[in-house]
Amino acid sequence: MALVVLGMLVTLLVPMLVRVDEPDLTFLRGADYLRMILMALCLGCLDYVLEEGAHWDWFADDSLKICAEISGLPGIGFIIRCLT
């Protein structure tokens, strides 16, 4: 019961006492979105291949082959983009 009261107290006091900064959206203009997309494609497909590979006999399944290729190409593009 004491933890519930303490949690309610913290919930009420934090918005009054803690000063929260406004977000600076100008940082979004300088972001490298192509690099983020390449990394997301690479890691997402690689995760699928590694998670499902043992279950579907690795490269005997066509979807795993396609995802491995999809993972490799953006991975290479991501590395090139990072190094240049």
C-alpha cells in the first residue's frame, strides 16, 4: 500500500518539479535517412534469417535465400555509406 501512495505522489510531483525541455526538431534535417533505411533492412532481414534458419533448414528454403540476399546488399551499401 505504501508503494502505491509513493507512486501516486511521484506521479503528481514530477510534472510540477521537473522541467522538461522542448524537443529540437532541427536535428531531424541533418539525419542520414538513407543510412538508417539501409541498416534497418540489413538487420531486419538478417534477424529473420538467423531466427528461422535452423527451423527451415537454412538455405533450403527460398524465403531465407531471398532474405539473406536482401540483408547482404543493404549491408554492403550501409558500410559503403558509412565509410564515405
